[in-house]
Amino acid sequence: MSQQRMEDSHRRFLQAMMTIGVIDRQGAKTLHRRCCEEHKTQHSPDRLDSFIDTINSKLQPLFMQIRKGMSEDDGNQYYVLVNTAETDVTRMSSDYADNELELFRKTMDLIISSENGKASSTDILNCTDTMTSKKLKKIETEQLLKRLVCDKWLSENQGEYTLSTRCIIEMEPYIRAMYQDQVKMCHICHNFAFQCQICDNPACGIKIHNPCVARYFKGRVEPRCPACDDFWPHEIPEFPQHQSSSKR
């Protein structure tokens, strides 16, 4: 099939993405419709991904891309505008000082090495003692964590921090390279699995995102591991039915 021509509606969508950086699928659908209406071009609600593919074909020479991924928090699909030329934390160097980036790396270490994909504010504060660059004070660390949440690199809930959807999607190459022996994929959607449930069978140990658990075991009287067929002892969470998994 021939590539759709880049039109003003595409450019308007891209401008919005450059401003907001990350958007969930429902927001992207709404933005798609508004861009088409504003520039009086045909709007096909089921052609959002094709619409974005057209934008990406023009972004490729500029080392940029709108990527799609799933939120570990709610299972919704999100779109993130990423710089493909820079694949590690240095992409953040224009907004953060060297010592702030060092602490962010240490925070990623804590989150990725944990069993539940989370790091407490206390553990992050303790990391400042091992910094090789200028040590951050307690108030400076707290302010940095707030900025990282505001800039959507981290998510926070009751003093526990997780990698945000933006971070997981945009930092995917860096995570694969730096944590290849620690990171496992969700057995269902095949995306990174940090916040997840783990099969209790030591010979199995597959990971499944909480939203994927909810979808896979829905309606099953006796949930069993999709890999080893052992009984799945964990609580089956509930998520809204409109959510769907995605591959990046």
C-alpha cells in the first residue's frame, strides 16, 4: 500500500506531540479528529496508526519517531515522541545537571533490580551517599524527584517511584543495553515487565503485567500459568474493559 501524503493535519498533530510529549490512545484519537477537522481533511477513526505512520516516515531522517507502548499502571496504550539519535540518559542533559542524571540512573537501578518494579523515596535518598559527582542534599533530591515526575520520567504513588510510560518507551534501547540480564518481558504482551506478577514455580518464573493478568485470566475459574500450567496463586486485579495491550 502506498504511503499517505503528509498534510497539514499531520503537521498539526506533530506540533501538538512536540508540545505534550506523551498522550494516551483516547487523547490521540481526539487530537487526530481535531487536526483533521481543523484542516478539513478526511477523518478515519480507525486509521490513527496509519496516520502516525505517515508522520513517522517524515520524522525518520530527523532521528525522531512517535512510538506506541503500554502503561504498566493502567494497561492503556500511549504514544510518545522520542529522539532516536540519543539512546541513553544523556538525552536529558539539556534539562538536568550531571549529578541529577547520576541520581536518576541510580534510581533506575533500584527500580529495575527490585522485584516489584518500585523504589522508595528513602532508598533513593540513601543513594546520594554513593554518588561520585557532587552529592545532592536531601531537599535537592526531593525537588529533583518532583521534577522527574512532572517531566514524566518517573511516576510516584505514596512515596514509591516507578518508571513512567514515557521513560520505558523512550529509554527502551538504553534499558535493553544496560539491564539485559535483569529485565524480563511480559509473557502476554512481550513488553518490558517491571510492575507485574511472577509465576511461583521456580522452574518457570514468567512475569505478567497486572493489566495483562486481568485480561488473560478474566472469567477463568482456576487461573493457571500460561507457560508451566501451575496454579496462579496471585490476586487477579480488575481493570476497565476498554484497555488493550500493545507492542512497541
